[in-house]
Amino acid sequence: MWRPVDRKTYAAYGFGLMALKYALDAALIWLFVGRFWTPFDYVSPLWSTREQVLRGAPSWLAPVLVVITLPFLWIGVSLTLRRAVDAGISAWTCLLFFVPGVNYVWMLALCVLPSRWTRARPAGAPPPQVDERLTSALLGVAASLGITLVTVGIGIYLKRSYSTGLFLGVPFTMGYISSYIYNRRHPRSVGESVVIALTSVMIAGGALIVFALEGIVCTLMALPIALALAWPGAVVGRLVAQHSVEAGAGVGVALLVPLFVAVEPRHAPPAHEVVTVVEIAAPPDVVWRHVISFPELPPPTELLFRVGVAAPTRARIVGTGVGATRYCDFTTGSFVEPITAWEENRVLAFDITSQAPPMTEWSPYREVNPPHLDGYFRATHGEFRLTPLPGGRTRLEGRTAYVVDMFPQRYWTLPAGRIVAAIHERVLRHIAALAEEEESR
């Protein structure tokens, strides 16, 4: 059982720990990067702010800074919980500690709000204590969040890999560790344990969005996998807590996932191809002119593009024949496409050597650039094939080869394939409309 903390104690420990944390961060950044880290840099939740300061730093520095944050994170949450109880406020408001901007305002408010229980208690009465069930739940959530931050830091920002351990191990471990801690002192029901585990996953997903590490769309797409794996993790964690003898043994198992992610080998992703076909009421020579380049497309109306997926807007070409360069402009930038095959009125093929981000993520912030938008979905080759049909018509076939460098590939290739197909349909319909309009003149 935890006892409440008065405002003077909260302020003394809070400002002292903040000063110590700042001194550690500023010293490491100055020593290994040569840049000055100011207290105001903490205000921005954007990871891009840290990336700018850490530009040119050793690859291990960012994960080390995350690891250093964990004990301060837990102490801060526990102190905030106990101070909230002392002020007569719901203990669950301690979760505001994780909300950027709001957390500083809330902590300052807790430094000012008076103790309510001291005025109401009879003389000689013992101080109230925080319910053990609540503290176990919050400790489990905080521990699972800590494991997540460490593993994400190692897997994505150190190794640059969305691996098996990240997508399978982290959700299972979150369910396991939150349930284990929740059940360690006193046995709880399976239902309560699962609720704590799923809550941990939801809070971790929200933290990724709030700290601009991920966007809303991709977090929601990954959520079904995470929730499905956290469920059995909660069941296993409960069983281990109720049958293990040593308290540290169960917690130590959770640390295996960050270690596994750190040493997990990276495998080359398989290639995939999407083929889309349309028939156009115009001969191949007319269609060809609009294949190699086409003017501005109308604004996209399809739901897929309206939620942020990059939509093609126009195509232009510099030069002719093999060696020319085609540029396909999207709403997020341009794809650079050196021509590798040029059979006039028949085949246009090209490699894709540079591409824009595949989508613009939804986020509470104006600028957010999750790592998965940088090279983890790559279009590698494109091709148009024109086949003459009877009656002066043309069969136009669009092909795109791509890779998805994120585990599990089978899960992520489903939306990736649909995105490529939607881009094909938008481009081919536009080419068909232009060619048929020209032919009808």
C-alpha cells in the first residue's frame, strides 16, 4: 500500500528529479553530439525534434536516452498518483503524466493544490492509503509501456527493422508483464487481467501517437495484431504470477524481448506484383502518348486517398527511349523512374530509384514522419503494356513490383496491394479518358 504525498514533498522530489534528468540528457548530448539540449526541447513531443538534435550522434545514444528515462518515468507516475490522492483527486489522473504539454501544467497544479485528507481526518487517524489493486494495475501498465519504449527504440530507431520480435513479441510481452504484476501480490480473475493487458496496449498505442512516433492510421492498422497477442500474454502472465516462487523470475522473462529484437537477424523481404488492366476505345499510338506523360489529374475522391494515401497527380518525361527519365508526381512528392524498356506503342518499362512517402499520416501535429514511411514500402519496378484489339481499341496493362519490409509481410501486403491497385486504377482511368477524348475529336 502506498501513502499519499503532500505538495511540498511532491514539488521537492519533482523538481529535483527533473533537474537530474535534464543534467544527464544534456551531458550525454553535449559529449557525443556537441549540441546544447535546452529544457524547452522537452516541450515538443515530436521525435523529429530529438532527431535534429541527435543528428550525427552514435546509433546507440537514442536508445540509451530512452532507457535512462524509464526510472524517472515510473517515479514520476507513482509520485503523481500519490499526490493526486492526497489532493482528493482520482488516482487515474496520474495518466495525464504521459500527455505532452498537459503533463507540465498538471504537475504544476499538483504542486499548488492543498491536501484534502489532512483537513478532514480526525486527530490521530492514520493517513489514507492508495488501494493495492489500483497500484498493481498502474504499475503493470507503466512497466509494459517501459518495455515497449525500450524495444521500439532498439528495433526501429537503432536497428531500423520492423521485425518479428517487434510485432509479435512486444504485444505478447505487454500483456504478460502487465498481467504478471497485477496478479503478483494477490490473485485476480482472468477477465480483470485481460482488461489490464488490453488497456496497456491501448495506452501504448496512444503514447506512440501523442509522442509523434506513429500516426493514427497505421497505429489503428497494427492494433488488431497487438490486441490479439496481448490476450494470451495476459493469461500466461497470470499463471506465472500465481505459480512462480521468485518475484524477479517472472519480470526477467519480459526482458528477453528487447534482447531478442537487438540480435534478431534481418531477412530480405519477398517481392510482390500488382497487375491492372483496362480496355480503351482508342488505338495504341494514341494511348502511348498519354502513357509516357499525362497532365494533371482531378483531385482524388476515393476514400483511400482521402485518408492520406499518396495519390498520383501527373506524369512527365525527360528524353525519349531507354535512358530517359520519367517522373510521376504524387501528392507527397515525386517518383523517379529511369526508362529500361521502350517499345513504342507496345511496352514502357522503368525502374523506380527514388520515391515519395507512400502516405501522409493522420496526427495531432502538423509534421509527423513515422519511420515506416521511409523505405519500408518500396515500389521497385513499373511497366505499361499496350495490346491492339479489334475495332481500333487497346488493352492497357499496368504492372508494379514492390516489397514490404515489415513483419508480418502477409498482413501488410494486403493493404499495400490494395493501395497499388488503387493507384493503377486512378492512372489508367485517366489515361483512358484522355486517349478516348483525343480519338473522338
